[in-house]
Amino acid sequence: MAIKRTSHAVYDTSYHLVWCPKYRKKIFGDHQIKERAEQLIHKICEEYEFKLIEMEISVEHVHILLSFAPKHSIGEVVRIIKSISARELFRVFPSLKHSLWSGQLWEDGYFARTVGDRMTRDVIEKYIENHRKLKQGPAQLELKLR
């Protein structure tokens, strides 16, 4: 993936996120619900400028690989996708509320993992270790008065 820029950050991040419907109900066995959920997640990611790299909606859980600007926390991104998709899926498929006893579509939790390509943990550890050994100059330039 290419390095991305915002007005205040340069970044190259990818996250693998996984979450499940409440009670691990197999609601995505219904092809219409699964298809609509995929469309919604694509639309939400586009609207919020999250780069959706890959997605798989299984019968009982969702896997997403995406990238987003560091101004967003992982929890915030998950909350946005889960809340908007739940509201819309309940609107389009009102019968879902009856199969989910609590009236909530998603489990509260989620799984998150950062993903790297060449920047593995070992590479970063060595970089920090080597950086520590470098002789540091003054934090500020000194003014020499004549």
C-alpha cells in the first residue's frame, strides 16, 4: 500500500477487524442480509474515507481489512461501522430485531490487529535500538551572537 497523507499526518496503516452478530446468530446465512451488509460497509467506509482493502462476511462474523487516518481510533472506526450498519439493517429487515432478543445487531466487542508488510515488530525494535545509539544533537539550534 502507498503512503497516505492528511494535512497533519503521513501514514501507512492497515487493520484486521473482526466482530460478530449478537449471540453469534447466523444472520448472514440469508443472502439478502449479507449482500446488504456488504453494500452498507462499503458505503460507510467510502463516506468516512476509510480505505476498505478486503472484506468477508461469514454466516456469523465479519472480517475487514482496512486503512484509515490516525485521527481516528480503532474503537471509533468499529463503532461507526457497527452503529450505522445496524441501524440500516434493522430498517431494511425489521424481522432481524425479533431474531435478536435484545434488539442489538452486533456483539459489544471486536478483534483488532495491526498489519504490516515490511515493517515487522523486529524491524521496528532494531530501528529504535539503533536510534538510541545515535549521537543526538541539540534539540534547538543555538544562536551565536557576535
